[in-house]
Amino acid sequence: MARPYSSINDDPDYGEEEYDGTSFHQDLNVMGYGDDNVEGGDQAGTWASGSGMPSDTKPRILLMGLRRSGKSSIQKVVFHKMSPNETLLLESTSKIEKNDISNSSFVQFQIWDSPGQIDYFDPAFDSEMIFGGCGALVFVIDAQDDYSEALNKLHMTVTNAHKVNPNIKFEVFIHKVDGLSDDHKIECQRDIQQQAMDELTVSDANVPAIHLSFYLTSIYDHSIFEAFSKVIQKLIPQLPTLENLLDIMISNSRIEKAFLVDVVSKIYVATDSSPVDMQTYELCSDMIDVVIDVSCIYGLKEGEEGLGYDQESQSIIKLNNGMVLYLREVNRYLALVCLLREVNFDKHGLIDYNFQCFKKAIEEVFARKSHLAKNRKKKKPVA
């Protein structure tokens, strides 16, 4: 059996295409694992592969917005695999619903679904407790309804929450855009974004600038998964390191695009630095569904329960446009899903070797973070 190539230039059959000659392994040796004191790192908590985390140390995401704006539907579709059509039967949320997203998924955090009719800045509520440990606040606006009231509540919520916790990441989901035309979507986003930013600017010039991120979302397509992926990524201190590892992986393996995906929620934890194309992400997301469905049918023993996803899980799907989808298991929660040209898939050994280097580096990243978290706990003074 021929040895796997540590770099493309080692392969005598590879064409005359210009290449820098570095291998994935060599690139790892000169790349550090990033600054552990990343901004927001303490707020985000520790993200360790396969390790349980106490609820009070997990990142917390608040889902807020007016009644019937779609908050509960988003949570059910993304994290509980509910069909979008089934969400029509959901009742309006009447109290704060706390969900611990960590039992079966690598993505570990708490998500609080809050009723739209409650004012959390009323003296009857402990706003410090609600917003003090919050990593991100997702405000959902119904794009098919009159959003003037929603914008007023957004402004009040953001300004008050920022006073309690300046480290909160504020995300605005312009939701239910599936019923709008493309031109109407763009116009709606521009109008909401302009009004929201104008109100923040006019309200108090002495308040530090508050950054809002806006996303067009719908539970009937992959836009809600991509938007939540962006939210989750901001809570991961190791994100720059993961992106660097993916950049090294694709540059040394002739891959077009790569996603590090949580197989349960289909949220991508990280991707390389090239722009994300929605169709590419949809293909990769659908591939995970295919792999999990087939694995559940043929990969489980009789009476056994679970995803059927393990260290042997991998898949290759050749598309009719000359591209190839390639999936490999990273750990029991993560998969590397890549898109590459079929002509570049001829050197399988090269990709396998670089993937093993990538997988080892991922393990080291989270092992180091877990080790540092344990050291911080030991050094914590006893009251």
C-alpha cells in the first residue's frame, strides 16, 4: 500500500499547479492554539468535547421578542427536531422555559425562551440574575407583522440589558421571511436595521456603542440554522483556532469548503475563512441527515438506540456537477463535512492523512481548554 502523502508536492502524479509545499502537519507545528484569554472567554464558559458542564458555567442564550413572533418555534425546530409544520400547534409561552442543550449534543449551553408580554426590567424581576450571566440575547421580530412595537421593545431591552451586562452579544432575527419576496426581504431588513440603529444613536450619546447583528430567518429553510450557527460561534473562545485549523486543512487537501458541524443540531461550530454560501451549507446539512438516517437503519443492532454515529462513520456523495461531498467523524458529537472537486478527490491518502492531523489537533485544543478550566477551579479561593 502506498504511503499517504504529507503534502501535495510529495505526489509525483499531481499536476503542475503551483503549491507552497507545506503539509498540514508542518503548518500545525508553527501555529499556536490561540489566546486562551479571548474576549468573552469567561462569559462563554468552557466548551469541552464530551464533558458535562455545570449549568451555571454554560453560556446562556436568551430568546426574546413579542408574543407569537416565533421564538418557541425556532427552539423546537433547531434543537428538538420538530417539523416546521408541527410548530403551528404550539401554544404561546406563558413563563420562562429553560432548556439545557447538552445532553446529546456537542453544543453545550442554556437557552431561555421568555414570554413576550413580560417586562424583565420591572422591579419584581431580578434583572441581574437574568442578564448578568447571559452570553447572547436573540431578539425575534416577525417580519410579516407591523414591527414598530417590536422595535420599541428591542430598543428598551438592548439598552437596559447592556447596562446590566456590557458583554452580551445582541442578535436580531428578522423572522418569518419565507412568505416575502427577495426584494421585500432586503427592504424589510434595511428598514428594521436603520430604525433600530437610529434609535440607539439618538437615545443617549453618552452610552458606549451597542453592536447589533441582523439575520433574515425562517424555520422552513436552513437560514435559521445558519443564523444560530453565527450566534453560537460568538460564544466559543476557541473559534479563531478552529478556523485556522480548517484553513490549513483545506489549503493542503485541495478542498473548496469545510464545515465543523454538530451532528445533532446541524449547527456548524466553525468553518474556514472563505465566505459561506447558503446552498453549500444546505448540501452539507442534508448530508448529515442522510448519514444519520442510514446509520440508524443499518448501523444499530436490534433493540439498540442512538444515532448510529461513531468513530467509523464516514460518507462520500458524488454530485452531478462534478463536486464531491465528504464526511468524516471527528468525535461522537462533531463531523467534518467538506465540499471538493471530483478531480481533486483522486488522492484519497492525502486527505486521510491531513484529516487525521486535523482530528488530533482538535482533540488537543479542547483537551488544553479543559485542563486550563480545571486549573482555574483549583486556584479559586475558598470563601
